[in-house]
Amino acid sequence: MNTNHTKITFPHNAGFSSLQKRNTVLITDENIYALHSKKFKNYQTIVLKAGEQYKIQPTVDNIIEQLIDSGANKTTTLIGVGGGVVTDITGYVASIYMRGINFGFVPTTLLALVDASIGGKNGIDVGPYKNMIGTINQPEFILHDYSFLTTLPKVEWQNGFAEIIKHACIKDASMFNELQSHSVAYYQKKKQLLYVLIEKNAILKTTIVAKDVNENGERKLLNFGHTLGHALENQYCLSHGHAISIGMSFACELSEKIWGFKQTNSVIGLLQQYELPTRMSFDKEKVFNVLKMDKKSEINAIKYILLKKIGKGIITEIDLREIENFLASY
């Protein structure tokens, strides 16, 4: 990642009033627009329907048509103001419109603040396949405006903490211990500690991405819980955090089998402490058929992210037949 062109700022209530209104188009969803309409005053704004089910090519086509109609050109900057769906779509549109225009993000959910807006992965879904089409292209900036968190629904707090727990599992045992001592309600009340936690997670992910932009090595660790999680998410209409939590629980048990991981109960206990699901019933064959199309899969094998211990993730190549057999008995 070219960090000279990507900056993360952490003002508590920065808004985006400093952005140039001329040649700027904001992209948001109907929920954010309804709750924070004053923030969008005097900006050209494209408002999307809310939800993962709209992270698809027809939405992209509609945005591009609106940009053409408004005369957007190579000097236009797109600003995605929203959660992961909005930032993914905005980055993708900016990457392909006129072969690429500048863009930035104002993430509005906890998940987007600590994960989804960071790293340059932009894209859309195809049926049950998450992020099957997309680009790796870095935003010009990511602006953290914590005032958006005041209207965040409960499920979005859960989603965000799923990714925070993921980071702790793969890279930061001390963060894991800190999380064990607290709860969602605690961080909602202790805002300064929440802001510190957000910054810590944003920097953790940024540091990993900066070393491995195209995900040839260490960046793969950020997919802990995502292999099974993505295979479940769209098929069963789960929130991202709930799907990833179930995926992390599965990966812990697989880690036991392959690496002798001894802390599965601690991970599952922490996920449940933050009100996240750790198991569900699902069609094993259908889910495996989506899982084997994961972007980390190769011929007859997949690079699965497992744990040797809390704070130490490991990339493990596993035969797809072994995954299928373990999944069938899960």
C-alpha cells in the first residue's frame, strides 16, 4: 500500500466539512442518509438501498449512470459514507469509472472503522459468492467521524466486535485479554477507550496491509473465520459479523485437529461474551460448494487461516477433501 496516498485520521467528530464540494460526489445508503441528513447538505449525493443484497452489479450500473448524467469526470472524487457495503461499492465504482478516479471513505459502522474501509479491497457479490468481482485500489483518505456511532444499531456493534476479536486472535493476545475483561456495553459507555480500541485495530490492519497489499502472504491472516463465514453469509442472510463468528469457531476446532490448538473454549467464550453466535445448522454440501470457490482456494486445496495460539494465526494449506470431511462431521 502506498501510504503516501492513504491517510487515516482519527478526529472524534471531524465530519467531512473540509472536503471540497466542487467535483465531489458522496455515496451513502438510505439508512445513513435518513439519520444524518444534515451532514449531506449542499453535497451531490447518491443514495443507495441499504443491505448486502444490493452489493451487486445493477447497483454499480445505476451509480455509473448517475455519474454520467451529472457530468462526473476524471477530476471528480467519490466519497463513500457508510458501512462496508457502501465503501466496497464506492471503491469499486471509483476504480472502474473512466478507468479510475479518486475516492475516499467516511466509515460509519464499527466494522467499517476497524476493518472494511481499510486495505483497498473493493467489490461486489455474485449470488452467494462474496466479493467475487472487484479490485485492490487504495482510497486517498479514510476519515474517522465517531459521531456516526451514536445511531448504530445493536447488530452493528456485534458485527464490529467480531472483526476486533478476529484481529486479537491472529495478532494481539494482549488485546484478547483486554476484551475478556469488558463487554459491548462497557465500550459504549467508555467512549475514549472505544476510540483507542478502534485506532489500535485500524493501525493493526493498516500495518499488515502495508506489508502485503496484494495478499500474497501475511495479509491472508485477516481472513481468519472468513472462509466458512463467507460461504454462510449470503446463503443464510446472516450479518457479516455473525457469519464470521461462526467461521472463527469452526476454524478454532480445525486448528485443534491440525495444530493442537488448546484455546478453543476461550475464543468461543469471548465471542459469546460479545453476543455473537458460534454455531448454526446448515446444509453442509451447499456450503462446501460455495466454500471451495473461495478466493484463497487452489487446485484441490485451500489456504485456511488457523491458530497455533491466541495472538498467532497461521496460514495452512489443507486438502479440500479434508475440509469437506471435517465439515460433514462438524
